[in-house]
Amino acid sequence: MPSIKHVTLDVLKPHTPNALDFARVISETQQDIQVKLTVAAVDEKTESTVIEVHGQDIQYELVTDAITGMGGSVHSIDEVIVSS
């Protein structure tokens, strides 16, 4: 079965939790993944971010559940690497 190795997401998040805590919670959803969060823009109530997740078998649903659980919203999947 093919597995996701990398995914880049365009995510809108609230200011709280901050970027460090937001990325940490995503990384705790599964073992052996790396999370890179880049803040692209900030407005009064939200931050536009680019979140890159790298791993051997990323469980996408766990990542998106963590994002929405912290008040974030996935706007798009901008890049994905899948291999079998």
C-alpha cells in the first residue's frame, strides 16, 4: 500500500497556540515524523502558515485532526510525496 512521505499544507491558525506549540502537537500525533511550520502572514486574529510534514508513513488524518483540534483550518494541500 502506498505511504505518504511528505505533505505541505497551507493552514490558517489562531495566534494561540504559538507556532512552536502548534508544530509540537502535530509532531506528537505519530512517531518518526518531522514538522516544519513557517509563518507566512499575520493579521489581527490569525496566522497564515505553511506546514511541512516529513516521515516514512504519515497518517494524514491524524495531522489534520490535530490542526483542527487547535482551531486551525487546512486551506489546501500544496505538495505531497507518496511512494509504494
